[in-house]
Amino acid sequence: MNAQTQMKPVATLQHDITPTGSEYETVRRVIEKISLDYRDQPSLETLAAEVGETPTSLQKLFSRWAGLSPKAFLQAVTLDHARKLLDDGLPLLETSFEVGMSGPGRLHDLFVTHEAMSPGDYKTRGAGLTIRYGFHISPFGVALVMVTDRGLAGLSFNDAGEERAAFADMSGRWPNATYVEDMSATAPYAAHIFDPTRWRQDQPLRVVMIGSDFQVRVWEALLKIPMGRACSYSAIASEVGSPKASRAVGAAVGANPLSFVVPCHRALGKSGALTGYHWGMTRKRAILGWEAGQLTAADAKTAVARTG
């Protein structure tokens, strides 16, 4: 069964998975406004007017979603306000989002156990492989989750109404696979991925990487970047043993089929600048800000526990 045949049920999912007044749509528009106008330091009132909310309701919605206020988010995701950038091209960008974080060590990142398909399997472009897929609400819009019997194989994001294009993009990576719509198979993965309380070392997320040998090595290097840190393409190139292959690394990062889980959003240019993102720069900023909020919340809990 080809990918085109499998697209028929996708259209029926759009009304089921995207509730009216999606919180992410409001948050996405605020992030977009911040991203475009950060030099003007837009006030809460300006941001609220942009999305048709009152300042109070926007403050509550955004803080509940991201774990920090719109003002703190502005500081978190605008690199012009970051105080620590990459040091001479070294791989780690210390958390510098000006929200009082003391470091990423107090929050477990996604615990992932992964394996890669053999080069031979990859060359068949998915022939003989059954991939089950489903669309789920996530903090970053609609998530397309793809799984095999060996684990999570694909995760991408799209806005409401773009499900067909998202499926075509992902299924085109393995055009010879058989695709089966099965939200009962993908729902447990979606629940695990987007709920930090489930990020436990004794219950790791199973992932299978389907790519070339070089791509897999780059994706494995991305998995080593902790939440709250970032890595330059050149540093990743050195990590995979090809120090002069920054451009090839960039291509492999862009081809990552496991958004968020394999954190390609933590890959930055050598100067510390945000670079392109397959699922959109606004979404990349949203993910970085959401992670900053998770770290801030973890630090706050730790501080309360110590004083208690």
C-alpha cells in the first residue's frame, strides 16, 4: 500500500484532534510577535492586543503553557538577550536565558534508548516495514507520531489543517513502507514524549533510527546534548569524527525524523545564532522556551524542597 492511498483517513482526523481555540495557536502567535519585534521589547498589553486576549488572561495562559511569563520567554528565546554564547566554538552553550536557572542537572531529560536499522534496511527505503501513525495534540501544535514494532520512528509537527502535507513529508522518507493509521499504537508514545513526569530512566522511550550511517551518527550526537544546552554544527562534526563536515552535519540535522526527541532544535550556528528548523523557526523558539520553563520549574521545586 503506498503513501498516497494511506492519506485518505488523514483528512477525517483534522476536526478530531484540533479543538477550537487551540492554546498553541494563541501561544504561537505571541511567540511569532516576540520573534519579529523583540528589539521593540513588546509589552504584555501589546502582545495581548495582538491575539485578542486581555493581559491577565494571556499572562495566565502563556505561563501555564510555557512555565514562565511572556516577558521571561522574551528573555529566554531572544539570543540578543542571552549573556553566554558559544565559547570559541565549543559544543556547549550554557543556559543563559536570564531566568535564574542554575543548570540543567536538576531535571531529567528525555531518557531514550535507541537502535538503528541496518544500512541494508535503510537502502530499501522502508520496504517490508510497517509504520503505524497517528496525530496528537502537543504543546507545539499537532504532532504526527510514527512507530514500528521496534519503537518510535518519526515525530513531526504541523499546524491545524496541514496534516496531509505533514504525512507526505514524513512518509516520503520511507516511501516503500506500509502505513497504517493506528492512534491506539501511537498514543502511549505521545503521552510519554510530552509529559515530563514520565521522563524516567527506568522507563526509557524506545526509538529506532532509520537513516544512513552518517545521519544516525549525527542524530546520536544530538541525543547527547542536555536540555538547556546547545551545540554548534562544527562541534557535532568533530563529535562524529568528521571535523570538516559541518555542512553535511547541517543536512543530517535538517533530515532528523524525530523532532524534539532527538533534539535538533539545540543545534545552533557557530556564533550562537538560531539556524533553520524543518518545522519552522517559531516552533524552534517555542520548544527552547518550553524547555527553559521546565528547567525553571524544576529549579523552583528543588529550592522549595531545600528550604522545607
